[in-house]
Amino acid sequence: MRIPSTQALRALDSFARHGSVWRAADELHLTRSAVSHQLRLLERDLGFDLLQRIGKGVALTPRGQRYAADVRKALTVLGDAGAQNSGAGVGGSFAISCPPGFASMFLCSHIGEFQQMYRDVALSILTPRRLDDVSNAEADAFIAFGVGNWPNRAVELLCEVSFTPLCSPTLLNKVGGFSKPADVLRANLLHLGDTEDWARWLALSKVENPDTEGGIFFSDMNLVFSAAVAGQGIAMGDELTGRRALSEGRLVKPFEASVPSPRSYFLVFEHAKAGHPVLNAFSDWLRAKLSENRL
């Protein structure tokens, strides 16, 4: 049996302590569906039921309670070891493949902190051609944007995202503002690869028969954001990668409505890499930064 993911073990530990999925989700800064998904994956990996339905709720099975108690002890040992040896013994070369937009607009704004904590790590950041590509043999681990289906790999959810229109204040003034969702069609729509995200947001906003085929198409989120900042159109972006531009006033949100993406950011790696000191250190650091930067 392969070693379960630490995220799934943390989900079980939090559920066991709090007795509910929503409290575990709040503690872990995840959605309820993400916690439930982690618990189902853990049951699949273990080969036995951890949960049982009681009335309208769920509770741990007797076997699940015993396993959760063992997990709590193991996590405590790991936590104590980390506190005593923070940064010590973690070193060597390690390569992370990451989508260009996430890398430039989030990771690069914080990565120096990781290097300060782990000075003996020579970290390389690589970028793939596709957001869900995990094929680069030079990479030790991947931050990938997809639906979570990477067979024969360990897959851990990092964060879910929602998309909302973003544009420059200059464009907003130029078009006289947007009073209703359909008004975005008066500006160039900026697309990343296809029209899916715009089509879903316009449908959510009940815009009838929108023409989403026009506008400008880009292959890189950096280019989408650069065009939006330059006032060339309105982008469909997520607030995680767009946070800095929003906080600096280079981009604004003309509407509060956002549409959840069917894809999320995941940490993906070969099962043989599980337990690698640099991977564990990077994963824990990245989760902490994502938690700090939640909007």
C-alpha cells in the first residue's frame, strides 16, 4: 500500500477533532467538497471505510477512529521534528514545473522567502506549454491547473479558484463604466486559449446570446494580464494571480459576480517522491503562502 498524501491525513485529523466537514474545511482553508474529496481518496488508498452516515451527518467508523488516532500521533511527531529541525538537513537541487501565470504573478512574488528558510536548496522553476502538463522529466514536482486526473501520480489539491472580469481603470473610464454584465461586450474580450471562462461567466450573469468568439486570444496568462493592464480589453482572471495588480490599482473588478472554475491548482508528483525533504518543505511553505493570500 502506498503512503497516503499528507493533505488527506490532515483532512482526516481535522475531521476527527472537529466532528464535521465544514469545521475541518474552515481550519484547513479548503472548501467542504475539497475535504470530502480528500477523505474519499484516503478511503480508496486504505481500502476500508473511514466514514459512516448517521442520520443527515457522517461520523468516523470504529476502524476510522482508531486510524485517526494513529494519524494524530504521527502528525504530532512530524510537527515536533519540523520545529526542532526547521531548515536543517533540507538541501540539494529540486525543480518545480509551474504554469507561467501562477509562476510570475504569485510564486515569483514570494519565492525568496522559501530560499531564506532553506538556503541549501537549489530550486529551479520551470514552465510547461500546457497548464495541466506533468510530463517534463526534468521536474521533480508539478504545480498543475486541471481537474485532478493524473493517473499513477500523487495528486494533492492546493487551491480552488473563481474567475471574474478584470480590466484597467483607464478602460473602465474610456467606455463609461459597466452598468450591467452585458456591457462587457462593448470592450475586447481577452481570452486564454479558448472562450470557455467567458462563456460560463456570461451564462451565470444571464447575458442572453452573447458572442464570445470575438476578442483577442493568448496562449499565456501573462499576456492576457499585460493586455488588460494596458487597457486593450477586459480579461477573465482569478483573484489569486491578479491580487497584486488589483491591490496596486492597475486592475479593477467591475463586477462582484465570479464563476467557480471547474479546474484547480494541484501539486502533482511521482509516488516515489513522496516524503522527499525538499518536496515536503516546499509543499508546506506554499500552502502557508496560499492561505495568507486568500481574498
